[in-house]
Amino acid sequence: MSLAKPAMRGLLGKRLRFHLPIAFTLSLVAAAAFKFTVTEPRKQAYADFYKQYDAVKEFNAMKEAGIFESVRPSGE
Amino acid sequence: VCLPACLSLSLSLCLFLSLSLCLSLCLSLSLSLSLYVLDCSLPQYNCRLDTPLPDVPFVRELTNQQRALKEKEKGDWRSLTKEEKLALYRLTHQFSYAEMRQGSSEWKTVLGGVFIMLGFSGLLLWWQRVYVYGPVPRTLTPDWTEKQTQRMIDMRVNPVHGFSAHWDYDRKQWK
């Protein structure tokens, strides 16, 4: 029986040459996917909310609901 | 609060009792039988995947037949039959690599036992919940949680994505 001599050297290098590019691309893809599915929509949602936000109107509504301690509703 | 402590105390008491029972059984058995005591200062046989050549052969006390086989082994190996070669292998090794690797179905028993004990614990906790625990705090009653929810809506808690984003302030209902 004459089997071929197995590879004795360069095993780590071969593994790294195969796995490192895959690892880097997958990491970049994961980061990009998170950015464009989570952070960008979230930033847009906040921007849209505050575009039409009237702070004084909201404050008056909250005041009438009676949640503040320093400013009571207009009825009292 | 002291009831979980009581439960754990009773469980530990159960374990201690069962352990002491086991120990007493073992002691009684050892007094009646003559146990082989292992001398750990001498080389031992080991059945491991990473050491293919153990320190000592598996079978130490050979019968006459086995001793004759060992004498035959000192000669030309081509004169040995297949059965003799296998017998020599079994003299020096307990399991082959395939037998060492095969594994067992013990995990099913273990998992089954674990689930039985978990289920039993669940039943105990259920009984505790019904017969031992007192009433919930007043902050968890429906009356309080209604007032709490209304206050959260009035405060505009998380208006962008979260709580108040789901409340329609114009129609005064959930979206």
C-alpha cells in the first residue's frame, strides 16, 4: 500500500488564506446590513417626528393632562 | 420569601438522606465482598483515543492457552491465523477505535430524567403559587395599571418608536 504523503507544513497558512477573506467580508456585510436596516430607518424616523413637532402644543397638552407638579392644569 | 428557603432546605435534606442511604449500602456491600483496590502508583491500562499504545496490556493474567499464543507471537507473524491475530489484539487492548467512538443512548435517559425533575419542580411551584404565596402588590392590580398606562400616555413616553407612538391622540384610542 502506497498512500500519498500528507501535507505536513503550511496548514495554518492554508486555513487562514481560506477563512480570513470570508470572515472579513461576512463581518462587513453584517455591519452594512445592520446600518441600512436598523440605524438609517431609526434616524429617519426621528427626523420625521421632529420635523412636524410643535413643542408648545405638546407642552400644553401635557399640562392639561395634569402630569406636571410645577404647572397645574388651567382649571385649578 | 422564606418558603423558597424552606423548599431548598427540604430538597437538600432529601439529597443528604439519599446520599447517606447510598453510602450505607456501599459500605455494607464492601464488607461482604472482597473489593479489588487499585494501586495508582503502578502503570494502568487506559482506553483513550489520543494514546494508541497503553502502558500495560489489558489482560495481565494469561491462561495457558493465551501464554502459548504469546510464545507463537515471538515467531514469524505470517504463521498466525486471522483469529489468532484478533485474539492477540484483544489481549492487549480492551476496545478497538470504532468501539471507543461508538457512544451510547445514555443521553436519552439523562435528558428524560432532567425533564421529569423539571416537571416535578414545576408542579411544586404551581402548588406553592396557589397555596402559599400572598396577594400581588397593589401596583399590579388592574385599577392601578389602568391609571399608570393613562399617565404614561399623558407623559408621551417614547413617542417616536415605542409606547406613545401606538396611541392615537386625536381619536383617543390605540392605533
